[in-house]
Amino acid sequence: MTMRLTANLTSFLFLMLLYPSASTLNHRTVFVVFGGNGDLAAKYLWQGIFNVYQAQTEELTEERIRVEGSQGVNRTFDFFSVGRTNQEKGTVLLNEILKSNVRCNEDGEEPLAVHVCEKKRKEMLEKVSYISALTDEDFTFLCSEITSKFSSEKGGKVIKEVMLYMAIAPSSYESVLQKFYNTCKSKGEQDIQWKLALEKPFGLNRESVELVSEKMLNFFQEEEIYRVDHYLGKPVVQSILPFRALNKNIERSLNKDHVDRVEIFLKETVGVEERLDVYNSLGVLRDVHQNHLTELLTLVAMDVPADLRNTKLVNENKERLLRQVESVRRHNSLFGQYSEYKDQLKSLPSNASVGDNVPTFAAAVVKINSPRWKSVPFLLVSGKKLDQRETYVRIVFKNNFVCVSHCLDDSLDDEGKHTKQIIFHIGHGSMKRPSILVAKSFGDPLWPENVQESIDPTLFSSSVAYGERFDHFYVGSVGRNTLAYESVLGNILAEKREFFVNSRHLSLSWRIWDYLVGVEKSIRIYESFDPHEQLNFIMKESQLEFSHSPDDILASEQDKTLLSHSDRSHHDYTQSSATFLGRRLVTSRTDTLAFLLAQEIDRAAEVEIQTKGSFHIAFPGGQSVVKLFQVLAQSLANLHWQSIHVWQLDERCVPHQDERSNFQVLDRELLRFVDIPYANIHSMPVVAGGRLCDQELGGAHAYADALRHAVPNSQLDFIVLGAGADGHVASLFPASSVLHVDSSTLVVTHDEGPDFARRRMTLTLPAINRAKHVAILATGKHKQEVISKLEGSKSVDEFPVLGVHPVNGTLSWYMDYDAYFPGQ
């Protein structure tokens, strides 16, 4: 030990001779952890803080002087844990956390290194104090403790730095920081450098994020704020840009001409556990996709700047890429929720906001509208309670190489058998260490700092990873697997802002997900670890659909169990009679019912388009068809919409921008998400000449003429109807005078609707009964009474839906379990 110190001192003196003006620079950092006794701090922060402390307070060596410059830096640290527990209990708890969670790594370390580490550990723990912060007086005391640390510095130039780490709920940021600002920062010394670290979530949508960012500027300047995404501290993640910069041949292939797809996966085997109350307000999109997965996408897809050390250039390229990413829509995504989640919600307090439709699994195709990446799907997938824990970015390349000369058969066969791919394996699963895997067809790559090539097959957790054997890859494994929070804290101290999210970056990333997080979702229930492979899906261009249909799921043991143990309104049956009123009957859960009806529409459209080149379908209004619209937009968005014509069954005499407008719902939930020509959308002309359903302007006659002109024999190929709780259908109400029009009258306008919108335009029963296929959709408990009455009545005046009898077509009833009760 003495020899080592002597050598270091000799080197230092030598450097001082080279730089005679050199003097030691004192750098004092006061580290304040709000929530320092909480779960995040206990599990991750304090160990990361200790690792940084140990590295930053090493003896002044030749290497440190070379890196830090001719001045050498003498770093001093002080630490405060701030919480709402009283002083005595908080101190006891903090000491228990530090004793249990701050460790030296003894594996593979030499005894001397372990001894030095233990000495540093003891040294740091003696510097940590707990302060209870409940009142303004407590914050004033905290401030006096901080400034007292700086006043103890004597002689020489001193850099004074205060780092605040907010390891508390984001909802408390504003109140805590306002108190700290009023009692300390606004009154503190002018030469103090302030750094504020914020943990996600930074908001729940784009609007709230921008509001929070604006509020933070009341207390800290933008350049003082470090928004933490701890994934940016993981070693392989930090190696993505350096790897790309080093390997020019690979970088030239990262574009639409060579890349087939990019997969970004974050799979977890655990559930939400103790984070239930927080997770229930987030869901998987806010918790993982908007931040971790989007950051990984950015690093893989952005243009690599000429100088990776230039933070401004790095951030500009990130922001440029984010501006090119399209907003994700429903038809680009799939959602799931593990089956125990709803039961776990029962443990929340009665006053907690509970949402049964919170997704714990999501898959989304993200599209980048740039010349480099256009048409390349970026597949972002994450979920809880999945089959294994693993995180990776996988770039799969096209098999577009064509050999012309000197093509040996065996080499062609060999190339054909292997996937050309690059994987940034971030952790767990297939590999025992974070690694970069490169298909050997690229040639021997160059590795970034902290990544060393390995030929050790035991790095693989099994004989095959990503569809290939170990010897099909060049493998670069991370040398020192630095803890993510150690990197985060070290980067804050070094002011490496490229590893953090600024306010512009945050707003741009939220623009991608803002629509999807707020829209109603169709969520598939899956068992823990997905034993029945219910989450496997198929990608058709940018459209996603589950590979197992709801029919398969209903036949599984899971659904039988769910049905037999559901509430009494579902009764104890798993199937129903095949007919209702002598017509085909389909019953299922609401979400499944919408999918089954969408499949029937898909089959009918395919037949008609192949036969005559077009498909004409009419949709009603009302909430019962919203789920159907969502399924068509999400799972069947790849229908031949160029050949599909959409008609309205009925409409209220209100402007289209009115919330009561049926067309507004049709457009909002379906039309804007599918590639349908404008000319194929046939909205009812309820507004003409600035007037609503004016008889003189003949809107009903015009719509009937459009039907006769565009639809052969005025026979629509498919009509979807809703059955009202009073038995009405379309806008044909009980005892209405328009129930018995002549067979040539296809469209009418009348004033016999409900009080909230009496004036309506609607197709008539003769128009409906001309259709080739008619489906009546009835969902919800409020339909139970009318469904039971229909079987005992034949009166069309009492129940207009009984007047639906296609002359030369089929009629099917689609009812969910809430609406249909056999034998009642």
C-alpha cells in the first residue's frame, strides 16, 4: 500500500513540474435525497451513491490528473436523507437501510481492494444524516445544514454544488421544491451550483408534462434539471451510439433498404407488486413505452453525430428523429392484462381511483416518417407476468443479397439458414451478461470501451439465443456491469446531459403516445406467464392482430373458469342456443362479440370485392357499435378499404361537430384510422344550405338517389343494426308513422325521435330488408328486458326491430352475456 502511494505521489509531483501553475481544485458536493428512506433509495440509490463516492474520492493519481486536467480535483461529499418521518424514527430507519443495502463487491476482488472498499463504505456512512422535513422551519434547518458544509471549506478555490434527488412521488415535486426554493435556494449563496434530478413519471400526458415542466422552471432553470430515465444508465444502452460510430459498414446498412424490422422488448416476470397504486394510474404505456422503449428507439434510429462528446449535437439529432416519428394509433397496437390484476385492485383503498382497463401488456408498431426509415416497422413490446425476464433491441436485416459470381452451394445454404441480425442485449434472459451480438456475416466488429469480445459459450443461458447458436455471432460482453443508478449519478456530476431528457425531448416523445394512452382500448386477459400463448401476435405491415382468435380463447380452460366464476349476471353457462327468433345467434363477452362480428364483416367483404369489386356497408350510431369500430380500426385495418363504401344507417339532424352526431363517432373511432378514399364515405346530408334536415332541400331523397346510383339494385352488402332498449332500430321508433312506408321509400326524415334529438334521417325497413347480410348487435344489461319481451311479441309497432326480415339475405343476432339470458 505504501509503495502504491509513493508511486502516485511521485507521478503527481512530476506532473506539477510540468504544470508549475497547477493547484488542487476543491469541489464540494452536498447530496440531498428527498425520500431517502423510501423504496427507490433503499433498493438502488444509496448503493449507486456509494459506488460514485468511492470512485470520485480515490487518491489523486496520474490518471486522474490526466483526465481532470492540470488542476487535479479534490472532491468532498456530504449526504442528507430527507423524509416525512420524525427525526428519531427516520434516523433509525436510515441506518438500517444503509447497513443492509450499501455493500462492497467481494466477488473476484483482491483482499486489498475489499479492505479499501470497506474503509470507504464506513467513511461515507458517517457522512449521511437524516433530516425530517414537515414544516417550513424544517426546511430552513435543512438549508442551514447545507450552507454549514460549505462554510467549513478554507483556502483555495472551492466549487460548491448541491444535488437534489427527488426519490418521492412526482405529485409531491411542486410542493416540496417550492418550500425548498422559498427557504433555501432563493436565499442561498450566489456561487452555488444547483442540480435537480427528477424521477419519472414526469406527467400522465403531453399536456400535463408541459405543465409540470413549466412549474419546475419557477424553481430551477432548465440547465439545472436532470430528468432521469435509468435505462440510459445501463452499460449496453450507453454503448449503442459508440458501437454505431465505430462500425461504419454496419451504420451504412441501418436504413429501409437493408433493415426488415427492429424489435425493442422489455419483458418482466413480476407483476405490479407494491407499485399497484402508482401503476394503476400509469399502465404499461406510460410506465415503459413512452420512456424506456422510446429512448431505446431513439438511440438506434437517430443519426449519429460526428462528435459523441458534443451534447448539443447529440440532443439535436435525438429531437430531429422524434419529430419524424408518427403518432401511434389503435390499429398499430395490442393490449393485455394479466388475470390476477383485477383481484389485486381490491387491495387498494376505497377512495383510490381504480381502472379495470389498465393494460399490463402492450405491443405497438412505431413508424418513422423519414427517407432513412420509411416503411421499417419498429416493434415496441413490454409486459408484466410474461414467460421470462429479458430486455433487448434486435435489428433484423433483409435477406436481399444476391450472389452472381463464385457462389458455392454450401455457402448459399449457410447464408440461407442464418438470420442477419444485431442484438443489443440489455439484460437477463438469453445471456448471463449484458452483451452486443453481431451476426458473423457482417465481419469482425469494433467494440466500444467497456465491451470486450468473448468466445465463452457459457455466456449464453441456453444453447440457442435469438434463433442462432453461439458460434453464429461475434459477441462483445460488458466488462464491468456498472449499476444503472451509478451511471446516472456519475453522469449528473459530470454534467453529461446527453444521458438525460430535456423538456423539448420529453414533449416530443409524448407526442408519439399521447393519443394512445387516452383512448379506450380493447384489452385481452392473459394468465400469468402466458401458458396458452395468448399474447403471440401477427404483424401485417403496421397492423397487429393476436394470432389466437377469441374463438380459441373461449374454448380454453381459462375462459371456462372465468365464465363459471364470474358474477351472477353471467349465470353458470358457457354456451347458448344457436338461434333467436328463428335466426342465427352468436353470444360471447362484449369484446369478443365485437371481434366475431368484425370477422364476419371481413369474410363478407372479401367475397363481394372478389365478385364485383366493391363492398357496401351501413353502420348505425350509438355506443354499442363503438367497440366494433375499434376492432375494425385496430385488428382489421388491413381490409381492402379502397374498395369499401361506408354508409350511414341513420343520423340525428345536428351538425357533424355536435357530440350527438352519429357520423362524428363513426369518424372518430373508425374512418380516420383506415385507408378509405374520401369518395367512399357516404354521410347523410343532414346539413344543407346552412339548414338542418330541411324538407324543401330534400336531403332524404338525395341520399336515396345516391344509394340507387352507387349500390346495385339498392341492395347493401352488409348492415349493422343496434337494438334499442325500447325495441327501436336505426331511427325507427315504436308507434312511428314511418314504420309502414311503401317498398320504394328507402330514406325518410321525421320528427318522432326522443326529446334530446327528435328530428332524424334514417333508412327505412324496406331499405334494410333489401340487404344481403344484416347483423343486430345487442349489448349491456339494459337490453335484458327488451330481449326477453321480443320472444313473446310479433308487433312491429311496439318493437320495430321485429320488422327486420331480409327478403333475400341473412340475419344474425349478436348478443353479449349481459343482454342475453336463455329461458327467461
